[in-house]
Amino acid sequence: MISTFETLPNEILLNIFCYLSWDKILISLWSLNRRINSIIYSIFSIDKNGLIFNQPDLSYKKFSSILQPLILNSSYLSSSIKYIHFDGTYSNSYNVINQCLYYNNDKQILCFPNLKSLKITRCLLSRSLIQTLSLLIQYQLEQFTLTFDEDIVKLFVNSNEICRNVPHTRKSIIMFKKLICQLFSDKCQLISLQLDIADDNNPLNIHQCFTLCSHPSSSSISNKIQYCCLTLRYLYVRLQYTSFLEHLIEHIPNIERLSVIFKNWMNLESRPRSDIETLIKSNGNWFEKVPKLNYFTLKVFVRNDFEFAYLKWILNNLNHIEKFKLHLQIHKMYSDKMVKEYVVDANFIHQYCLSDILINIKHFQFYIVSECQLLPNNIEKIINSFKIHPFFIDHQWINVNCFFDPFKSYQHLSSSNVNKLHFMNGLVFDPNIFTWPYITSISIDLHPFLYLFLEQFDKLFPNVSYIKVYAEYYRNIGQFELPESLTIPFEKGQCRVTDIQFRNVTRLDLGFCLPGMINSCDTSIELNKARAKVFAHLISMSVQLKYLLVENIEWLFHVIQYASNELKRNALNTIQCAEFGIPSCHYGSNDSIYIGKNLVPFLSTYMPQLQTLYLWRPDDFPWTSIRPDIAPGYFHHIDVSRWIESLETSESIAKHVNVFKKDLRRLTRKLKQFVFLDIHGRIDPEKIEPYRSMVKKCFPRSKVDVKLTRFRLWI
């Protein structure tokens, strides 16, 4: 008998399946019948619709015992998959890349013969993974995305801390640099590449990688080809150092579209200023190096005349492009005479933000933010400057938008329509200028006029899904006392607090989790109560809150203790991912010892749907402690120091292993949907192997990664 579901046309079924993640589609629908299989096949055949390891509810057990056998046992299914994304945000997915891609880890037999696009973000690059990527970009992939953020840089550099093997670590770094070189050599067949290496710090120094594969100008043409990727057409690169861009141009002769984003300003490294000045004065032309480049996007911060001169040099080298998009922010507080004395108008842009000779330019877009002091009539003069400038008149680029932020003293100038923000007493600051006007995240202060802003939030920021709250550093409060400033915001509005709802906000950060900020701070009860009420209101305003970060877990306990009336019922029920700072169990007051003991009972009561948990610790990974109560007084620090020294004994390590085991078992037993734990901390090298062995015994069907400063468990 045919069910009603099966009578639906394919178009309807495709729309329904779009609301399901790939793992749910396979587990629930694969092998029902040939027609459903055919529809699933067509879904995975579409670009960006493959296997995506970034959902917080995907467990390692589900992947290894159900999904992987299902895929590998069906050549019809595995051959349909063209796109795979491994994301280390919600899992230890980097640990399964080889397991997922190759049969029995055999590097010669790929599970997905038609795999064309691979995306790897926030994943630790092990040596075996680097070898895998080297093979894939040479023989298999057409599109590749690699995001290497600061957190992963630290993990990568310290991945061999257990044996303190410096040569071994150095070899891993060299392997990674060679992989970057390979991306721009004849051993790469990529057509499109997105590479984020903006967190390029010591000892990694990725920007120096081209010294490993130098491209001598005196070499023959055949040798030059060896050091170029002839297939690469589209490149997006986020970087920190200018030298990398200069070398890069030598290796991408057939590039058609190039997007360059500097992390902050254009870092000229430690190169002698005289060398840079000589370079800037040269009449270099990149037409011979990248003759097919027709679309160039540049996003950068500039601080002084010297950096502007370097920017001008880049633009003069690319005077043959047809399309140019510039996102520029000018920090005049560091700038020299030229930048400080000139308002950004048509003349400024033509002189400093475009090539001196424009041969083929057809499209030019810009968004520029500049620190300055503007009078109301200056804005009209700036807009009119484009209507009388010959260059902009000839190209019909005369319609610009300009407005002034009086609070930050920023001039905003754009060639496209921009939804002007209502800058309200400093409530909104530092929006991401490079996503304007499609801002998806904003930062706010706990400010006396916060309520007035929140009333208009959905209207002003319809695309924002992520709000960051500066919870501990209060600015611009003026005549208000600190506790009073936190109670005022919800007494000034025209409607009730319960009437305000964030329709699209799914993530809320209350502070920032950093190692130096997670020790318990002594504050007055009045301040704790006032802050708790504001946090309760903010949490309750979101109708679909899924991710919550709280700098100090005790603040959340205060919400329950002091502001339960302000907290909407079940407001925390929808949270799937949580990130908390927990104070030390080894140092500090005795009260801090017991904070961790309340963690699991709190989570199981208020966040029963939690799937992923991040904890920031200043020391050990267990969040409960075996430290004895130490009476405060003159000998307090002496007693604590003696106890800390005892932690390195084998007996103490065994006790902490047992404590950690109880913590992990209690967490996974109380939270039925929990799949991933990520702890930032710091432990002694002697604890790495005992912790790892304990976890493998307690969770045999799991993936675990234990380092000196990081613990990750994918259940």
C-alpha cells in the first residue's frame, strides 16, 4: 500500500528534505525505496549538499557505527557525494578525516570517487592529515577551503608537547608550509581556493613558506611552471603579512578573481623600511604575472602614510583589472600628516584609493570608514565632490552615501546604499564594516540607555543572529553609579520588557572567555543582583537561543538566585551549545571550589537539550576539586602553595584522574543528548596519558584528544 508521503511529487520531497541534516536524511530515509534513494542521490549531487560535520548533535558513535558503514556499503551513495565539510567547532572531526575519506585508512582507495570540494575549518592539522590533503589537492579536488585560526595554531604548534620533541614539532610545521607551497604549484589541480592564514604567528610563520619553494626568475619556463598552479582561477585569502601577497602573485598566473583580506593593517613585517621604500618606488606591473585577473577585492585597515603608499603600489600593479571592490578603514590616531589633514571625498579616493592609470576599470565599489571630525555641511560637500569630479562623472559613479557617527567620530562613505545605523549613545560599536549592511553580529555595552536600543533591535538589525555583551567593562556611564546603571536600562522604555523579542538571535555572549578572565571576581551583592536582572532579561528576549557564552559561570547562578522572576520560564531549554568560564579549583577562595560542583546539576535542570559544552579553566580539566578547605588568613597562600606542590605526585595524579572520571560520567549520564566536550585549561605533562587512558576505558567508542592546554572528547 502506497503511503500519502510517497504520493508527493519530487519537488515537494526535495523541499522537505532541505530541512533535515544529512545524517538524519540517511538514517531515516535511505533504502526506503528506489525513488527516495534517487532523490537523496540528487541532493548530494548538488554542490554544498554533502557530508557536513558541523552539527552539534552528531556523535562519534552514530557516525562510526551507523553512518559510515551505510555510506561505504553503497557505492551508489558514496559516488554521489561531491562536497564534505569538517568543522572542529562542535566535534573532534579532524580525527576522523582519514577514517571518513579512505577505506581502512588506505591512502590509495578513496571512498568518494567524485569528491570535488572539501572544506576544513578549525581542525587540528596532524601530519597524517597534511599528507592526505597533499594527495587530494593533487589528484582529486577542484575546490578547497582551509581555515586555520589562532586556537588551532596553538594546538598545532603544541601538538607534541607530551614528549617535548621540538624537532618533531618543527618537522610538522615544515610539512604544513610545504602544503601551502603545493597549493600554488603544479602539484595542485584546484580551480577555487579559500585560505585563511590570518593568525600567522611564531613559530609557524606561514608567510615565509615560499622560501621553501623559491621561484627563481632566471629559471626556464618549464621550471617556472613547476612553481605555479595553472588551474587556479578563484582565490580568497585572509592573511597578515604583505610579503605573502607579493610572493603569491608569482604563483597564480591564470587567476581571474582574487580576494585579499588583511587581518588588521598591512603588516610589513620586520623588513627594513628602506627596502619597502625602494619597492614602492618601483614601477612594477603585475599584468605579466596575472594577465587574466579581472576582479580584485581588498579589505584592509590603514594607519599611516607609509601604509597608504604601499596600498597605492599594489593598486598601480593591478591597473589592468576591470572590477575593483575596496573595503577600507582608516585609523587616523596613528596616521601621519597626509591622512590626518584630508577628509575622505572624491579627490581623496581618486588619489589614494585607485591606480594612477586605469586602463580597463568598469566597476568600482567602495566602503570606507575614517576617523575624523565632520561638521553637518561637510557631508553635503563630500557627496557633491563626486558629482563634480571628472573621473566619477565619466564612469557615472556619482551616487554615494555618506554619514557621520558622532560618538566614535567616524565618517562612513559608501558607493552603494547603506542602511544608516542609529548610533545611540555608544550602545553599538565596532560593527564588522566588511559585512555592511548585512551585519550578522554586534557588540553592546551594559549602558543606561540599553532599553531604548533593544526596543528597536529587530527593526535596526534584522540580520543579526549573534549579540556580544561587554559584561565586565562598563564604559560611558558618566554620572551613573555602577549598580544603578544596570537597573536604569529597563526602567526607561515605553513598553514592558516581556514585549521585546529577538526573532533571529540564536547566540548570546555575556562577556568573553579568556584564560586571564575566568577567576572569580569579588563584587558587591548589589552589583551581582543588578547584573543578574539584565542578563535574565537578555536571555529571555531570544525566542530561539541555541548558543550561550557566559564569561563566569557564577553570573548564571546569580540569575537563578537573584532574578528568577525576570527569567522567562524554560528560557534556557533551547540551548544546544554552552560555553562557560569556571574559576580555579586549585587557587582562590574556598567558594570557588564548590562552583564546579554545581555545574552538572545546573545544566541537567536548565539546559536538558545541551549537546556541546566548552569550559575555560585557568588550570586542571576536572571542574570539581579535591582541594581541602583552607582557612583564610596569614598562612593561606603558604598552605595553598604546599598543596599545589603535592599535585605532581603519582598519588595526587591518580586522585585527579578519578575525580575527572566521575565528572565525565556524571555529565554524560545526566545529559542524554550530550556528544562533545571541549576544555581549555593547563595540566602537567604527567597527566596527559593517565587522562587519555581513563577516557578510552570509560568511553571506548569515542574520539579523545588530550594536550597540555586542551581536552576534547567526541562521544
